[in-house]
Amino acid sequence: MIYGLDDGAREVKYVVSGPDTSASTSPAQPVTGLSGTWAFTHAEGRIQGTIVLRQTGSTITGTWHTSTGKSEPDSILTGRVDGKTVTFTRLVGNNQTFVLTLSDDGNRLDGFGEGWFLNHTNLDMRRAAAINP
């Protein structure tokens, strides 16, 4: 009963609705096919190089190679794919973590990194070539 209404108390029936089937409630499926060589620009284009990614399910591993902007040894990266979001940690210094979004055509990853010498620093990647199986 609801009391205090202008036209007096009224009985209200509570109806439990079923689950909303208009939107998917399952977790995002990982995008497949990220394995390959990606050319990157980093830190407003001052640093450039390639990243070789290897994807198994939702897990990615790879190698970061800087070719322009600074001299540093190659570094390893590990991460995950969740839908169109790619998150990876570059194992350098006390680590750098990147969160990237895959473009609709599957040929670009764009986002930002935080961590060792980074403060919301951009990373833009373009698919360069596929790895031979």
C-alpha cells in the first residue's frame, strides 16, 4: 500500500521483470589477429620503432624495439586483450603500463602510457606486417 496520495491510499503490485536481453551481459570477447609487427610513434612522435606482438587467446606478449629518438635495448612486454582494449606492461625500468584502443578496421592501436618516465604519454601503433607462422 502507498499512503499519502491525493486520492487516498492505493495498493501497488510489484512486478519483477526478466533480464534485459537488449544488451549483452557477457564479457567482451578478445579481438584475435593482433599478432604481427606494429610501427609506433611515442611521446608526441619523438620516439619511433616497432613492436612485435604475439597473441594467444586474450594474452599478448611482445618485443619493443626503439629505432629513433633514443638508444635503448629491446624490452619485453606482456598484456591482455579485452574486447577492443589492449593493456600491456613494458618491462623496462620499474615498468610502463599502456592502455590502447583498437580501431574498427583493426590496423591501429592508440592510447596512453604511465609509469617509468611516463605521465599520460601517447602511444600510437599502426600494423606494419604479419608474422609468418
